[in-house]
Amino acid sequence: MRLFKQILDFYINSSIHVALAVFSLSWITLLEFDIPYDKEVLCFLFFASVTGYNFVKYFGLAKFHHRRLANWLKWIQVFSLFCFIGLCFYAYQLNSKTLIYVFGAGIITFLYAIPFLPKRLFIDKQQNLRHISGLKIYVIALVWVGVTVFIPLINNDFQINFDVIITALQRFMFVMVLMFPFEIRDMQFDKLRLSTIPQQIGLRATKTIGVLLLVGFFFLEFLKDVTNMKSIVVLAIITCVTLMFLIFSQEYYKKYYTSFWVEGIPILWLLLMLF
């Protein structure tokens, strides 16, 4: 049991799980628009997600405590290095237009972790996008939309049309709701000036907004020019599952509730689409 927990913790802490969520949503985009499996862009996004998330999460720790890093963090650093090599390998196989958008997402990720703006905008000395009051959830949702909707389509020279815009709006709503359980969980740790949505309006109102976003997420599907019954049924299931996790979110749940189960919803979505 202890070994299983160690493996699970490494799987989560090394960002493999969240990278699979990004991979899944990106593949779902290809499926929705009848585009064949694109190994290059999907593998690139997986490796880029591991590299980017680990950079954001562990930059400060590695910078200030590199001489006495815990063994688990050293292993994550080694794993991240191999993922960075994979990122470079698959980046070489993407088209030039895709790389421009990837560069933009990379800049946002960099600024999310690195201090660069005036101190007066921040809640503490961490002068990066992550610590601008009230901004965090929107930055994450927008980056996920760009990465999981637009980059897979751009790499396949798919024309951006009305259905793509609807999908992007749905994805933004979905990622916002997925973030709510994390923000609820972190209410006890986040500084008040961070102004997360639960801090601003409270737990109950946050869940109410989440419900409304999920309603919009589902019914926007009917505005598309092209959809099918399977997509609608799968979307209904994912809406209900996400709603359940949102409603039962609490401040003091263990990390696995959010970091494994909630973050695993996109993987479930992909499996339902495939089978």
C-alpha cells in the first residue's frame, strides 16, 4: 500500500496526470472535428504540459533549495528533463504556424512563474502572473483553451469557424468549473488578497456560478452547425460528473479529490468519446 501511494504521489506531483488531461482534451478536439489522430501535436502537448507545470510548481523550490532538494523533487527534475527532450523532439515536427502559438503559450507560462511586474500589483513579493489579484483562474482557463482547442486545429490547418468558437467557449467554461474545487480546497491556504472566486463571493455562490457555467457548457452544444447524438450524450455524462464533484467540494478534502479525481474528468471524457 505504501509503494502504491508513493507511485500515485509521483504520478500526480510530476504532473503526468494533468498532462494526460491536456492530452485528452486536445484529442477530444480532434475527434469533434473529424481530424485523424495527430501523434506529433498530442505528444508535444503532453511533454510540454509536464515541463510547463513542473516549471511553474517547482521553480521557486529548485531555485532556493537546490542543494538540499528532497529525493522526490530530484526525481521529478530528472523526469522533467526527459520530458523537455521529448518536447523538443516533437516541436521540430510541428508546422511553423503552430510554433508561433506555442511560443505565445510558453511566454505566458514563463511569466506565470517568473517575477517581472511592479510589486504594487501583487499580494506578496512573487511578482508574476500567478499572484496578480483575481487573475489566476482566468489565465489558466485561457491557456487551456489555446492549447487544447486552437493548437491541435492550427497544426492540422483547420479553418477557425463558428463551431470552433463555440467549442473554445465551452472549453473555457469547463476548465473554469474544474478549477473551482481547487480554489475551494485552497481557501485555507491562499492569501486573502489573492481574491480567488470563493474568497470573493463565498463557497455557496461559487458553486452556483459553477452550475450555471455547466448549464451553458452543455447547451452551447446545440448551437453548433455540426454535432451528433454520441457527443451530446457524452457531454451530458461529463456535465453530470463534473457537477457532482463541484457540489461535493469542500475546503478540507484530501488532495486526491481534486488532484486525481477532478483532474481525471477530461480523461474520462476522452474514454467515453473513444468507446
